[in-house]
Amino acid sequence: MEKKFELKQASNGQFHFNLKAGNGQVILSSEMYTTKAAALNGITSVQKNAPHDNLYDRRKSKKEEPYFVLKATNGQIIGKSEMYSSNSAMENGISSVKTNAPGAVVEDLSTAEQ
């Protein structure tokens, strides 16, 4: 499998994307966007900002599970990770986003039958 952004349309008509690593695992998920163009701009922003470590905000959930968000240079959140079992697993996730996002292709599944 190749690294890719999967662009999808939710049942409410909004758009979102997932960044998948070469093994098919989702490593970053977006928020909902009202238009496809806005979601595509979000993908471009992830590709541009992913290599910069200072744009990752390392956090913990209420259950103390580590996760991260990727922010654009304006501070807006452009992607969020899954919950991880440890800080080292989270750091591996960040490394994966840094490696995979810049060259990932976009697969538009938003027009596919659901």
C-alpha cells in the first residue's frame, strides 16, 4: 500500500480526511470541513506543516493516554492522532506523520457510493 490521504464525505455532507501510512494504518485524522475545497486546503496544510516538530502539540486524554495534534502556523488544529499506549508510541506516530504526509497522494472517496 502507498501512503495517502483519504478524503471522504460524512453522512451530514461535510468532508474529512485521514492520513494513512504505507501499512494502511490511520496516523492522522482531520476535523470536519463544510466544503471539499476546505478539506483539500487542510490536506495541503498538513503536507506543508507536518515536517516541523514545533507544530505538534503533545497532549494527554482524560484517561492519561498520550496523543498529539498538528497545528498550522496560525495555531489552528489541522489533524489529530489516535490515543497511544505510551509516549514512545506517540513519538513514533509523530515521526510517521512527518515522514508520510509530505509526499502522500490524495485519494478522493467523497464521490464514491457509501
